Amino acid sequence: MYVAFRVNRTDGQRKLVEHLARFNLVPPQNCTVTFRQQHAVVSSQYSYALGTALTAWRH
């Protein structure tokens, strides 16, 4: 499953990785993160954890 997270700065990248770790999504162990300019694409086989992390990131 692939999900896009909005990130704006380098600080946002660090915060996203920390946020994913709270949901047991730790790259490169069980997910991959590709950073672009305005967003990050995260893929993982753990779709429930990924969906929950996305919902929490938006709020």
C-alpha cells in the first residue's frame, strides 16, 4: 500500500519518520519512504498501521 504524506521542510521529514515509528513503521525494516519537495510517499505491507498513521498525521 502506498500513501502520500504532506511535508514542507527538512524538519518535516524528521518529524514524519518519528511519527511513523510511533505506529511501528520503521524504514527500512517494514516500510519505505521517498521524500519529494512537498510530500513523502510511504509504502508498507502493514496497511492498517499506515492508514492509522496517515489519519493521525492529518490531525
